[in-house]
Amino acid sequence: MTDIHSEWGKRARRRGWLICKSSENLLHLRCSKCGCDGEAVLRADYSALVPEPCQGPHIRGYGAPVFVPFRALVEELRRRRRTLGLSQVDLEAAGGFADGHISKLESFAKIPTQETLDLWMKSLGLEFFVQAIPLPAKTLAVIHAEGTKIDKIY
């Protein structure tokens, strides 16, 4: 990539865009926020201005479709803790969390890793289970683009 392409790519990343596909004529950009569907298509000659940041609904650096269910999960964990009569400090002691960690998780000051979320849930007597649902249209489109003949997977 030449210097102009490299500099253009840096500006695009600073505005929250990732180059996901390029061809001779077009650059396909997608929003860098996890779970956001924001996309932009530009001429591939790098003369175009970098688009303004994605205007899709974002919450704390995530696309709203991803964050809203997570927020509901955290609210449920908070309700469960209170129903059990546990303070945040009690839950930290029971689960082996650092002081103040549950407060940070419940206020979204920290986003838990999968391991932390698992420990948080188990400390409240809960666990995850996986249930298959119909694949989203975008996933099916990628599968079909790869030549697989799948319409639905449950």
C-alpha cells in the first residue's frame, strides 16, 4: 500500500471504519463497533474523503443490537443478586472478585470477559446454555457466497 493509501486507511480507522473489501473500483467499509451493521462504499482511488463516523445506534462502543441484550442480562444479574439479599461486596467475596469489581460490572464501567461473566453468573447460581436459533440473513448470505447450500440451520 502506498503512503497515500496507508494515511487514508489510518484516517478511516480513526473515524471508526474498517476496510472489509476492496476491488479495482470500490472500497467497502464497515463500522468498527462490535455488532454494528454500518457500511459505506466509496471509490477505490483514495481521493474520496473519509466518511464521517457511522451514525448507527452505538452504546459504549458497541452496536445497539449487541449491547441492548447485554444490558438486559446485567440488569437480570443485578436483580438476582438483590433477590438473594447479597450486596455487591458480598458477591465479590463469594465469587473471589476484586473489591469494587461488581460495582464496575453492574454500572458498565467494565465489560466482563467470558470467564468473568461465567464466574459472575455461577456465583449467583446461574449458568449459560446455548440454544440454536435461525441464522441471521447476513450469515446466510456469507454461507451462500461460499457456495454452501444451507437455507436454515437450527
